[in-house]
Amino acid sequence: MVPTKIKYGIDDKPPILQLIAFSIQWLAITVPTLIIVGKVVADIHFGSSGEQITYLQKLFFVAGISLLLQVLIGHRMPLVIGPATVLLIGIASATGSSYAAVYSSILIGGLVLAIISITGLFARLRTLFTPRVVATILVLIAFTLTPMILNLITASTEKVSVFSNLIFSFLFVLALFLVNKYLRGIWKSTLILWATVLGSLVYLLLFKSSYSFAAEAPFLAGFFDSISFSFDLEVGVLLSFFICFLALSINDLGSIQSVGEILKPTDMPKRVTRGITLTGILNVLAGVFGVVGPVNYSLSPGVIASTGVASRFTLVPTALALLGLSFLPKIIALMGSIPSAVIGTVLIYIMCSQIAAGLLVAFNTKEAFSFESGLIMGLPIMLSIIVSYLPQSVIGTFPVSLRPIIGNGFVVGVLAVLIMEHIIYRKKEQS
């Protein structure tokens, strides 16, 4: 839904009180994803140690810098930014590799994306991304995260059994969709926030659990002394992340264009180039900081439609708030003390939206969705699911250099859809 009237355009500056109010709305949309994705990645790297808090501090800082630069010198549009879930897939699939190799790959991937965008080569690569390829990639992101989501919702403790967690997650996700059906406006846009807060409270009350945030965490503290980048090149990990960055670039392009379609700003091609180039540079920064890289999110059109406010300047206080929060570890620790079952359930809801977006791309094309289209999408999805659920004992038999590629369900699925679309069924599509 697009508003009949935009109250404040891209370059308008609302009165200070309204500016702060709209900034708080953007902050409510941004923080939950930062916490959820950041907590999952930090758990992969550090388990339950106190280093999780430092990781989240760095993630908040990079997100704040990214948002500030994008709205001021990048695409210069009201687009919220956050950690890329597609890079989460690459990180989860590289658990056998070093921390340095993972973030060196993110750094190189970001650098290559920036170079491809600024030189105009990205326009040529876009020919690979047909609607069926894009639709398949969007669906693959959801399916290849299911093993991680399953681990989150089946995590048991002394107080909570696996069965209890499963029942809670099933009822919770049904409640989310029921509420989503009736919510409107900014309430609908911030559903993830309310789901995270209320879901955590209900979980703690039901299972007599308690927050496990680090009580020893200081209220005010920096994190720059924890930044110690070391370069480590593992070819398999790097190639795996290159595929992830292909998907990230599609996501970034789609998000920028979706807002552009609503607001019709001038110099849209330049905004796209600046936005994607800056996303690449910001992923270089994320690699140096050792955190998952950022991407522009596609949530903004819904927020603009519900509020009628398209001012990019409403995101400036949001960015400053993220930077401020990055120096408040105790508050971040409190926000990060979300039960794993709640995180897993919210991820189910988010990934269902991802699948819905993929299906919309698949069916809303000029050409009718055919049986052949189903085959082109079906094989990559099947292969990705099979690879994603391979036991570690099986993946351990693969050549070490190839494990991040052929042991990564997302990478296998992307390669399969490109082969199906541009090699096996190429002649039929062009005839």
C-alpha cells in the first residue's frame, strides 16, 4: 500500500519532536534484527562466553556507521540497514574454518562488490539474475537456515525440555501470524520487536526461567581494543562467501529499487550505484571489525506507506542511537538475553516472509509459471535441503578445501539454479 500523500519527502526535515518520534520507530525496527542475528552468530563463534556482548557492541557500531553513511552519502534514501542473513549462512557453514578466514572472506567479498558496482560491471552480472534465479535464491536463504533454527528451538535446559520448547514455538509462531493478520501501520512494521519482548516474557513466566545476561558487564565500556584483524585466506571459504555476496547484492538492489519505485527520486541509477558500492565498502569495515556484514533491508516501503514519512533525516538519530548503544554493554547484554526458542521462532516468522517474497517474484512475472519453471526451482531447493541436513560425519569425509562449497546447502542451491537456468534449459527459454 502506497500512501496517497507523502507528508515529508526524501530531503525534508520534520520538526524536531516528529523527527525524534519517527527515529524511535526506525530504531524499534532495527534493533531486534541486530540482536537476533548477532546473538546467533556470536553463539557460533563464542558459545555462551562474555565475548558475545563485545561482538554485539561491534555489530551495533558497524550498523550505526552504515546507516549514517548510506542516508547521507550512499543511496540517500530512507532505507533501514542491518546484518545480512545470507552471510549468516556462510558463517554457519564455515564452522571448521578459522575466525580470521571467515572475516577475511567478508572483507574481500565486500571489496569485490564495491569494485564491481563502481566500475559498472554489476549491470552485466544482473543478466544472470532472472526472476526464477532470484526467486530461488530468496527461498534458498530460508530453507538453508532451517537446521540452525531447528537447533535453536530444540535446545533444552535443566528446566525446559525439548518437547516443551517445540510446543511453545509452534503456538508462538501461530500467534505471530494471527496477530500479523490484524495489525496495521507501524504496529505491523514493528511486530518483530513486540514478538521478541512479549515472547521472552511469556517464556520466562511459563518455564520459571530467568534472564542470563552478564551481571558483571559494565554499564559503559568501549570495544576497540577487541579489534585485532588478521588476514587468513582459505579458498573454499572465500568462494562460498562469493556466492553469498551474489545473493546479498540482489537483496541490496531490490531494497533500494523498492523504495525508489515508491518515491521516484531523481538520479535513481546513481543512487543504486552509490548504495551498492557503499554496501561493499561497509562489508570491508565489517570484516575488519570481525562482524557479519550489513545490507539494506526491504522493510522500508511498508513503514513509509504506513506513516507517509519518507525523510531520510529521520534515520540520522536512529544511526546515532545505534552508535550510542554500542558503548552500553549492560543494556546490550540485557537485550541479548532472549531465550533461544524465542529467537528460533521469530526466525521462522522472518524466513516465512522470505519464502513469500520469493514466491511473489516467481509468480509475478511476464511469463506464466510453467512446469519447467518448477523444475528449475525444484532441483536447487531439494539439493540445498539435502546438503544442509548432511551429518557432520559425512561432511567430514569431503576434501577440506571443498567443504565450505559442497558442504554449504545455499552455495550448492545457487550453483544448481544457475546451471538449470542458463545451461540445461537455456535453449528452451531463448527459443
